[in-house]
Amino acid sequence: MEDKVQLFEDQPIRTAWVEDEEEWYFSIVDVVGALTEQSDMNGARNYWKVLKSRLKEEGNQLVTNCNQLKMTAQDGKKRFTDVANTEQLLRIIQSIPSKKAEPFKMWLAQVGRERIEETIDPELTIDRALETYARLGYDADWINQRLQTIRARKELTDQWKGHGVKQGKEFAILTDEVTRAWSGMSTRQYKNLKGLKKENLRDNMSTLELALNMLAEATTTELTKVHNPQGLDENKTIAKRGGQIAGDARKNIEAETGKPVITSQNAMQLNDAVVGLIENIIDIEYENDNDNENGE
């Protein structure tokens, strides 16, 4: 199951793509909250509770068959919540008097179409990722590096799955081993250094940090293929060894440059630094042009 957040009119809607069913599922509470403009999650839950009871009394089979999936709650923990596929959700929307009903139906169609397009042509997923990062202000070199790290991460998690590691908590444990071995910090400590909460750590790394993190994960992947560890404990040993190789590279770079590789700057600060650099270059070029015009 692929769990993610989509935005409808700047309001987060938790969604999950279930690969086996090739079906999108949507958090009903989130949808109800968006359509009824509830001020908080409790209001949305109460609205859905009353609506669900009424629809069941009416004998609506679509609503009766609604599933529950684990999705990330506001506190960051995974909890079961009522979800609906597109067909079920359209029926629920029809029962909610809202001026946003039609725009939401169009949004549903857009989400579904994009996923179908990406299934047919996976390159579109990459294109959309490029567009998203560009809109957020990342420069082209960083974006290319980030896409490479996504590939390296996927190759590593595929190896973990094939070597007896369970997705979720055990993935997080191994990721911590890799991160600690190359950076000297756990993932949580690294996030704290950058002032992050739920944000993606890789999205807040510098180009050099990304490169070393990718080296750590790619090395762990290759070691896993060679040594064939099984289960969490054996994979922890390999994860630590893979991270240490990148950690040695970090120490060598720091010895040569005299500067730490790990930075406390997050994405906003890094992007501000890039913008500032570009503005300085423009100012210098402008001053040089004026000097040339004045014959200096």
C-alpha cells in the first residue's frame, strides 16, 4: 500500500494506492472535513458518524462495505480510519450538501487519471516529481541528485524485502543504522539538527549530504546482495557496514575541506542561500556592465 497526502484546494486528503486492487482509497473524514468546511477534525468525525449511520439505515451497501486502512494521523502515528474508493466516495459526496461537491468530483477524476497515466508510463511520475521540486524552489542540480537518491532507496528497500525484513518499523530501524553509521546521528537526531518534524529528511539535505546518503544506501544494497543476510539482526550488521563506508568518505571530505559536511540548514535555508548566491552574481554582472559602459 502506498500512503500519501493529496491536496484539494490546499486541504490535505490522506490517500492510499492499493497495488493489488489497483485502486485509490481516500480518508472519508478528510473528505467530509473539506466538503463541509469543518474547523477541526472532531467536527469532521462527528459529521461522518451521523452521516454513516443514516446511510446504513437507508440500506446503502456501498457505505456498509467501506474499509479501514492505517493512515498517518495528526500526531504522526499510523491509525485505522474509514476509507472509501472512488465509487463509494462519489455516493457519499452525493449525500453531503456542499458547493464544493462538483469541484471535488473533478479533483477525484484528476487524481485517478494521473495514477492510470503513471501506471502506463512511469516516466510521468518522474516528470511530476521534477515539476513539484522546481515549484518549491530547488535548483536543477539538486533535483537530479534527489531523483537518484529515490532510485537508490527503492533498490535498497527491495533488497530488504527480499531478505526477510518487514516493511514499516524494521525498515525504520535499518534506516537508522545506515544514517547513524555515515552521519554520526540517528534519523531523528538528524531531523532535530535541521529543525524538522514530519518533513522528509532527504528533501532538506544539501547536495553533498544527499550524495553521501545515497552512497551509504547504494553500498548497503551491494553488500546485501553479496552477503545475503536474513532477518532484521543480520541486515542491521550489513546496514551498519554500508553506512560506515560512506561515513569514512565524509570524514575524508571534512579533513580535506576543513568544514563539516552535515549542515543544520533545512530546505528553506538552503534555497535562500542559493537565491542569495544567484542574486549576488547578478549584482556583480550588473556592476561590471555599468563599469564597461562608463569606460572603466
